[in-house]
Amino acid sequence: MTELFDEGLHSGISLGLEVGDIHYQDKTEHQDLMIFDHARFGRVMSLDGAVQTTENDEFIYHEMFAHVPILAHGSAKKVLIIGGGDGGAACQVLKHSGIEVTLVDIDRTVIDLSIEYMPTVSDGAFENPKLNVIITDGCQFVKETAEKWDVIIIDSTDPHGPGEVLYTQEFYGDCKSCLTDGGIIVTQNGIPFVQADELRNSYDRLGTLFSDVSFYMATVPSYVGGALAFGWATNDTSLRKLDTHVLLERYLDAAIETDYYSPEIHQASFVLPFYVQKILTADK
């Protein structure tokens, strides 16, 4: 009988994946980690029973996480990634020449196993001299550092277990203190259709700190429940409304190759469906 990976991240909703070969299944210092093969998604990594990334659809998530804020900013030189131990976000950021990346993750095992069993996700990013990896608690890091970054990518798990603290007002405030003028913070904010409260909480918390707070969306097949929301926060209100021709010029100048991201997708992803708009504007 075929083993079935049953993700129960959302109450009453399950993602069932047939499990092929299991490459790793154990508890790290911080979380339960499993890496297994799937016929359609390739290798799959789960943390605490929730799918984090797969070889075959990670490009959607990581391209949108990296290229939207970097190309919107237009002159980013330093990027901070909180989480992202699979290396996918770092890989996409490092496609932009002239950018130095700091990656802070609490779990070294996630990085090591990603390199060993899912190397196509990071695609050599961990050997790139422009990537500085720091193994520590992301919350503590942004609270204590005196360094500043142009873009901060919060590539967290869902707000449960080790990732829960990365959705708090205090953490967002500490991240703001690490931003350069005109800098951008982007977050992983889950599936609005099944995580409405989490989306609204982030919106309200970021809204007390930044002049322009919104979300942009992309559909990642291995994330059950609909389109995924990425949080967006900056004090430069012009960056979310750039014309497509400006984004196209920057995209061509960057000379990067993408499989999902395009300047047109970038601009359109900020158009939120009415049900998401209602989540953000409803009386609490």
C-alpha cells in the first residue's frame, strides 16, 4: 500500500501526497523534518507536517519573493533573508549582480539537508561568496544588529512552532529598524482563503509601522487552499505603483531568467480579489 503524506495544516482541509522514497525523516533541534519523493512535485520538504517547498514548483514562490521587492526598489545592494534555509530565496536574489545577501536561519539542519537532498533549489547559492549565512534566532538578530538592508525577506514557516514569533508586532518593528530609507519588507503570509485572521493580523501590525502596506499574490500548486499572499511594507508609497515599462527596463537590465515572474505578473499580482480586500477592511 502506498504511504500517504497527509498535511493537516488547516482545520478540515488536507493535502494528500503519495510518498515515494523517503530520504530523511527525523526531528531536528527545532522541528520535525521530512524529505521524500513525489511523482509530480519531485522532492518535497516538510517541517512539522507542513509542506515547505518542492523541487518542481519552488520557482514560483521564490521568484515572486525575491524579484518583486528587488525590482520595485530599483537600487538594492543589500538583502536580508530571515528563514529560507532551503536556499531558494537566496538563489533568486543572487541572480542580481551587485547584491550582497545575509541569510539568518535558526536551524542549520534545514540548510545542510537542503544542500544534500534538494540541491537544485539553492543551485549553488550556499557556495556564493556574496551570501553570508548566520545560524541564530531571527528575532534576536534583528533586535541586536546595527546593520541595515534595502530589502528584508521574511521567508518564515506558518505562524506555528518556531515561526510564530516572526509574525509579531515586536518583530516587525525590529525589522523596520534594520531597513534603509525607502527599504521594503516582504513576508510569507499564507493562504488568505483559509488563513484570513493571520492575513489581517499582519496587515494591522505592519500598518502601524509603515506608510504603504499591502499584499501581492501567486498560486503555488503545493500550497493547498488557493493563492498565496506575500506581505508588502515600505514607507515609499511609489514603489508599489510602478509602471510596467519601468519594471521591464529594470528586468532587462538585471539580465535574469525567470520561469514565473515577469513585469506584467509583478504589477498584476498586487490586484487583490474582492474577498481578500474584504478581509483587510472588515471590522474586527
